[in-house]
Amino acid sequence: MSELSLVQKKCVACEGGTPTLTMTEVEKYQAQLKQPWEVVVDESHKDVAKKIKREFKFKDFKEAMVFINKIAVIAEEEQHHPDIYVFYNRVVIELWTHAIMSLSENDFIMAAKIEQIF
């Protein structure tokens, strides 16, 4: 039986004791995304990934807002909410698991689902 793709998976609730992803695991998940997301590392520990982020560009502000509203629906369904920054026709998405202050599989599940609607 084959493993589910990131898009087919559901986010699971994380608590403080949930282990963070290793850089090897981050690379494995990155390979499953359509495009690589920038990995933001901990300044004091360069081998610790803290967040992933990606910029999306649109024709105009209205198109960017339609995209954000679609993300909001997915975020509520998954109960995993990205940080979203809007700059007229550009949207920057940052994903990280707040409970563990780092990355979990949930972040890559959300990234895959966001890519699917882009």
C-alpha cells in the first residue's frame, strides 16, 4: 500500500512535546512540494529549521485576496493557520507549528494544499 501524498493527509493537533523535524526530514518533505519553499533556520542553530515561507504573485490586489480567502478555508478545515503577509499583488506565506516553535509535518501538509489552490 502506498503512502498518502501531503495533499491527501490531514493536519493533526500538536502539543509542546511533539518532536520537531530534522533537516533531513525537512528535505524529504520539500521534495514532495511542487516548488521549494524557503527554509528559515534558527540563527543560533543553523541546522534547525524554524519555518518555511513562499511568495506568490498575482495580477492585482483583488486576485491576491481571493487566494487568501481560499487559504483561510483550508486553514480552518485543517486547524493549522499560516502567517499571511499581503503587499498589493504579492502574498507571502509563512508556515510553522507554533506549539513547538518549529516545523512539523502539518506545515508541509498546508504548503501542499496551498500550492494546490494557487
